[in-house]
Amino acid sequence: MSKYNQSHSLLSIRGLTERSVKLFSRFVTYKFQHVYYRTKESLGQHKRDLVVVRVEDASDSLEETKVQFLDALERFKAVVHVASGSLEDKYRLLKQQYDFCVMRSELVASKILAIEEVSNALFKEWEAELNDYTSRSLRAQSRQQMKLSKQHYLRLIKAMHKAEQKIHPVLNAFRDQVLFLKHNLNAHAIAALQHEFSGIAFDITQLIQAMEQSIAEANHFVHVLVEQKNVPALPPGVQK
């Protein structure tokens, strides 16, 4: 066998192995989620309740992240506008704030993913259970509720991803300033950072606005789900 054929065969095997690993990983994840949701439901906590809990968690995480970035902005302002204090201390302060912001952004990402996972499971189950209705009227009403919930959910996820996407440019700019200060611990570095401060401040302001919009969408989505849950069910056998 030629070297070309051997190389081509190895690449084919490697590609097949990677696909197999991905398929197996998806299968394991699906099975784990299935068992997890079944366990939660046996304890009286259904997918709708889990969605509410996870949306509230994500909303709280966004609020905490907003506070962290505002605090980082104030610390950054203090570093570039206050002449006192050693440059080493200023670097450590900015580095600490940057690390906190990174940690908060990673938490936000994980909370959004958790919402997507349970929401997809909820809507998939809801869609399948529409066929269980014997009443056309109730089926139509449930389908309309599902459609409305999906619309609110998609708007929520869009807002959350918009806020999440605005985090990364801010973190990148923040990291650049921290690295610049680390590599140039002198007065000229502080002077250079002052020129960058207004840009970072504007980016953080935009980020905060996106987060606040996302939090508002989260609160509205939770309200919709709770209202739907509290709608009294019709007595068995009664059709509209």
C-alpha cells in the first residue's frame, strides 16, 4: 500500500472514530437527561418547573455578572485616574477584577445552556403529548399555549445570547489592558490605559443594557409559564 493510501486510510479511520465518539457522547447525554428528568418528575418537579428554576438562576447570574462588570469598571477607573499606589498593586487589582469577570461570564454561559437543554426537552414532550388529547378544542388550546411559550422562549434565548456575546469583546479589551500593564509596569502604561478607558466604559455600558434586557425577558418568560401552570384544568369528560 502506498504512503498516500495509508495516510488516506488513517484519516478515514480517524474521522470515523471522531464521529463515533460524538454519536456515543450524544447518546450518553440523552440517556442521562432522560433519567434525570424522570427522577425529577417522580419527585414532583416537572420540566416546566425546571425551566422556571433555570431561567431564574440565569437571571440571577446575569444580575451578579452585571454588578461584577460595573465594579470592574469602577476599579479600572480608579487605577487609571488615581496617581497614588504602586503600579504592581494596580496590576494585581485589575487582574483580580478580570479573573472575576471571566468566572462570571463562564457561569452565564453554563446557565444559558442549562435553560436550552431543559426547554428543548419540555417542548419536545409537549409536542408529542398533543396527540394524547381526545378533545380537539383542548388540543388546539394546548397547541396555542405551546406556540406562545415557544415565542417567549426564543425571544428570551435571543436576548441572553445577545448579552453573552457582548461579554467577550469587553473581556478581550479588559485582558489586553491587564496584559499591557503587566508588561509595562511604569507611568507611561497608566497614561496609555487612560486613552482606552472611555472605549471600555462604553462597551460595558452597552453590555449592561443587554443584560438588563435579558433579565426583563427572563422575568416575563417565567411569568408566562407560571400563569399557564395556574390556569385551572377542565373536569374530566368536559369539552369546550
